[in-house]
Amino acid sequence: MSFADAFQYLTNNEIEAIHEASLYILEKLGVRVEDSEIRASLYELGGEITGDRVKIPAPIMEKVLTGVTREIEFVGRNGKQVHLKPGNTVTHATGGIPGIIDRRTGQKRNALLTDFINALRLMDHLDQLDMPCALFYPDDVPGQISQIRQFEHMLKYTRKPIYGPGVSSPQEAKYIAELFQLFSDQQNIKKEQYIGLLGISPESPLYFPQEITDTMKIIIKAGIPVVALSAPVVGISGPMTIAGSIGQMNAEILAFAVIAHTINPQTPVIYGSRQNYPNMKNGSSIWGLPEVGIGNVVASQLARRLGFLIDVYGLSCTSCTFDNQNGYEKAINGLLPVMGGANLISGFGSMANLMVASLEQLVIDNELFAMLRKAKKGVQVNRDTLALDIITNVIQEGGTFLEQEHTVRYLRQGEVFIPKLGFDHSYSEWEATGRKDIRMRAGEVVDNILSQDSVTDLPEEMEREIDLIIDKAYQELVLGK
């Protein structure tokens, strides 16, 4: 058995206590829902309505939880499949970051659409990154259609399955749903497969504004897999304790799942853990604290208990540069949820509390996650790996372990991690090769990939259809026609 199979941060009783607290919140306090139509649907399901608050009794939750999606298969336009299921850990990049560390100057600036595209092209080649996300929020795209343009360019510039931008407005949601359907139809995606997913966030504490439920109606009616991204800030929009904030977050995600059930019970809903922790001196969220990893490993246990697939942050940091702090913060916050069985891990490319990203960081995180996957793999203990025959042969017959077939076979199977990016020679060799730090080596990888990458164009008919949808969105949302 591997360590990953056995890792449990809290006891079953402690996990159950958090879930019971969530059920109390839903049944006794309820959630605020502005949409009268949604409230009516929840009432028919057995909810209790008081003004714009809906109390959701436990029997409703039990019914909804029996239909939770436990496996989802995604497929990209290159045929690459990503299977989201218990036991699998799938990676994706951060989304919606406003700033970029410029490749040439090393200075922070606002990200542009060209940066967005280059990030997609780079992510397409990173072997540890399964689902590219809309890493940057491009400053040169009109805000009214930014999410639509992000999704459009993801369709055009990546061949992997897509983790789409977080959708927060029904006006943009309807065009994104059109693009999603167009792409699925043109690519002949099977009914049980999806080209990607989208995220939608309720507000903490326990609030579903009209704009969010209108967005949910469009995306969930369309059958697009959705991540319920609940993000209470500990001590500000949620309790100051980890257990309390996770209990509230769990209640918000459960309420999301119930609302989604009333809209379209067939649409897959993924548990999106985004509780975060503030610097109480200024109120800003800081994503490098160990509590990020701790909270997400607990959330992973809770989601497994309820039957959900779960998406968490992992490779996040507060560090604003390529330093030791960057590395140790990402390592601890990634390792805990990976070992705890999270199904989706975010954070690739992010720095500075999710306010800055860089192409070099994407490459560095790719190597880091290869190490995390190696850690999760565990250690095989059997007759062959114990190698008693090999030890006996070397001791009794002479020779070295280096010349044994057993050594070559296990080396080729990856028994010992071999870095693709990290330096693994002597100090003198490091000096002789230019004393390059991790950012310099990552930058060389970025330049090499982007210089050799060739974009595979979509079919002309699909390009025309996409352009028509984008033009229609621009006319309505930007020009107001």
C-alpha cells in the first residue's frame, strides 16, 4: 500500500463533525437566494422559505448526494483524455491573474492577450499540466467580454482539455455556453465526454445573488461540468478557525449542489475548495501559508466522505519572486492535498498571492509537480523490489550493483527521480555551465518551446462560427446594440 492510500489528516469522527456542522447551518440558518424561481424550486424539493433565505433539511442533501458525479472524462482536440475519478490527481493552472513578470525585463506589468496566448501555447507542452486554464486576465480586452475572449482563445490555442475561466455574469455565460456547444459538436465529442469545465462562485457567507444563479442556470442547463468555487476568507467572510471555515464552505458547496440539482440533475458538479487566509494587518488574502495546504487536505477528506470529486489550490505562494520562499510554500501546499487524495490541483504559474504569474513559473511548477506525483506513487514492497537475490549475487559473486540488469530495469522504470529542469550535478559543473539559477533554466525552456511550437488552426467553418459568436457578444455587451 502506498502512503497516499493511507494518508488521513483528520479522523473519521472529526470529518463527520464538520459535516454535521454544515448540515446544521443549512437546516437552521439556511442560505440567502435572491432568485424567486430558485427559491420556489427549493421549496418544492422540501426547503423552508423565510423571505429570501432557504433552509435546506438533511433529507434533501441525502437525495442530492446520491446523484453526485464520481467520474468525468474530458477530451482535448488532439484526442488527449483526462479521466477525473477517485484516486487520480489532475492538474490545472491558476486562472484570472492580472499581472505578469515580463520575460525580458523581469519587471511586473499588466498581462496582455499575447501573454495569454503564449501561456496557452506553453502549457500545451508541459507534461505534468493536464488542463490549461485562463492564466491571465488580459488588460487589452474589454472587460465586458473578457471571459468570452479567454474561452475563445483557449479553444484556438490549446489542444488539451480546458479548465475554463470562472464565469460570473449571465451575459457572458450565454456566449460561453454557445462556444462550448459549437466546439463539442464540431469535434464530435461523445455524449459521455466533455471538452472541459467552468467554475462559478457563490458569495460567502452563504449567499447566492441573482447574477450568480442566473449564470448557474445557463451553464448548468447546458450540461457543462461546473466547479462550485466557495472562497470564504477566514476571519472576514468566514470563521477564524480552519474547522469553522471549512464547515461553512462545505455548507455553501452543498447548497450549490442542491440548486444545481433543481436546474439540471445530470450536470456534473465538482467540489471547489477555495477557503483562504488573510494578513489580518491589512485584510489581504495570503496564499503561501501552510493553512492553505492543511485546509485543502481536510476538504479533500470531507469531499471524499460525501462522494464529490474535489478541486483545490496547491501550488500557491505569497513569494513575489523565484526564491526559496516560493519553493517551500508551493511544496507544502501542494504535497498535503496530493497525498490527501485531491482530484484537481490548481496553482501552476502563480506567484504573489495569485496576483502575478510568469511563464518561467509554469515550467518550474511542472517540475515540482513531477516530484509530488513521485511522492504520491509510494514505495512498492515485494520480492523483486526487496532485491535479496541481487544483494546475494553481488555479495557472493562479486561485481557491483551498477552492472545488474535489475538496476537498469528499475532505473528505466523511474525508481529514482531524474529532474528535467533542476540541476543534478556538482558545484564545479554548475559553475562551468554558467551558474544558471532556476529561473534562467526555466526561461530557456520557455524560449525553446515557444520558438518551436506550431499552432494547429481550427477548421475554417468553425473559425467563422466562433467569429460570429464573438462579434455578436461584442455588439451586445460592449457597444450595447
